[in-house]
Amino acid sequence: MTKFLEDKVAIVTGAGRGIGRGHAMLLAEKGAKVVVNDPGVHFDGTGETKGPADDVVAEIKAAGGEAIANYESVADFQGAKKIVDCAIQNYGKLNILVNNAGILRDRMIFNMAEEEWDAVIAVHLKGTFNCMRHACGYWREEFKAGRNHKGKIINTTSDSGLLGNAGQCNYGAAKAGIAALTIVVAEEMSRSGVCCNAVAPGGRTRMTTDAMPAQGALMAKPPEGEFDMFSPDNVAPVVVFLASDEADGISGEVFRSFGDRIWFLRGWHTVESRGHGKSRWTPEELGPAIKEMMQKAPPKENMTAAFGELLT
């Protein structure tokens, strides 16, 4: 029987633990050869060890799959190129790029240090750009040469960026930027046979248990045999689907995956508009008009409601 991703080559960044590990394991199980990228840092980006990437590669090989470890940082432009080159040099091509690497440096805006802002933006937003830049350059040249690898990019956004979350202005800004970047790159790469989508994942990871203990406490493992709503592995199926030929034509979209649920999201959209009879508004006239439009609008979705939906 043909495997879902037979003859595909994938990169997963931040694949040594948590959600990224789940992506790498399922991609390999479905037949893809996987570059397991992870520099082995703590959730805040400090430290470095090869252990996490090596462990996942060993797991994949023990299960009969093919994988190779890579320890480069996605925040480094040339390091990101080495990640892409690792796939091409070892497996002859690249089909799938999953941008999952991330760190947290949570702080309220009035307390945030410049370095805390820069570090998070560098890994999430710049890191996603770095890897896409090199992968897209490769796919474009290959397509021009008559080789369509049907490239699939799956980026990682977050409810923090899509809905907002206090204490995460750096992380939220990066994740909102990734969602916008996804839509733009989907348009730019459509003529080269590349699809680009984003997933906002949820689950029990170091970012929810170590960085946010209060939220992590609500994600305790259930009794043996029961479905684990907060397992990080629950996100992998939507990523593997979007990485497959079955997802051809799906591009520039954003999905949320958490527990047993999948959401299809669309971004900024017009709630209502008002004209002024081909003349300029005055500030005094705008007040009543804007307030009336806002009164008619449905309530904003927020992270508390989204998380609470899973607990009911």
C-alpha cells in the first residue's frame, strides 16, 4: 500500500520536542524522509544541546523511517540555508517545509526589554522568513527547470497573534506577522507550484507547562486509555494533510488545531462600512457613525473563549 507521503522529503524546525516532534514522527510514519531540525534550546532560547534532535531521529529510525538531525538556528540567515541544503544534499530534493521553531520571552509592554523583543521576533518571524526564503528560491529555480516538487509550506501561527493575549506583545506580533507572511507567500509562489498555509496549534508543551504554569495546570494528562485532549501530537494530522498532494490547491489559509477539533479561520474582514455622500467626514460626525457600527458588530473572539470551548 502506498504511504500518504511516499517519496517526499520534509524539514521540520523545532522538531526535538513537543508539537514539532509530533510533526516529524507522523511525517516519517506516513513515508516522508525528515530533516529533524532543533538546536536544543530551552523555551526561552537559551542553552544548546544536540540531544532532542538526535532522540527524535533515533525514534524515527527505530520505527522504520528515515531521518537526519540538523542543529542550526532558524534565526540565522545562513543557518537556515544550511537546513534547506541538508535536505537536498542528503535526500536529493525538498518537498515540505514545516516552520515550527519558537521561543518565549513573555513580558508586558511596559516592562519588555529590547533584547526580549528582538529574540522572539528573530526566531519566530525572521526564522520563518529565513527558511521560506531559501526553500522558495530552490523551488522556483527547480520549477523553471521543469521540476515541480509541489512544495508545501506549513507555518506556525498562534491564537496570541490572531486573537491577542496580554503579556505576549513580542510573540503575538511575530505570530500575526507569520499569518500575514503566509498569505503573501502563497500568492507569490502559486506560479511555482508551491502552497503555503499556517496552523495555530495548541497542546501540552514546554511553552504551556514551564512558561505558563497556570495554563499548564489545566492540561493535565487524563487517566490511561482516555483521549488526551492536550497531547501535542494531536496537531500533526492537519500538518501532514497540508503537506500532502491531497492538499493541492489549498493555499494562503489559516487553521487552528487543538485536541479533537479543527477550525478554519479567515483574517481581517469588513464588518460594516459607511459612506458620507461623496464629501469628507468631520470628526464630530464620525463619532456616532463609528459607535453605531460597533454596536451592531458581533463580539470579538478571544483566547479565553477559544480555550474554554475545549474544556466544556
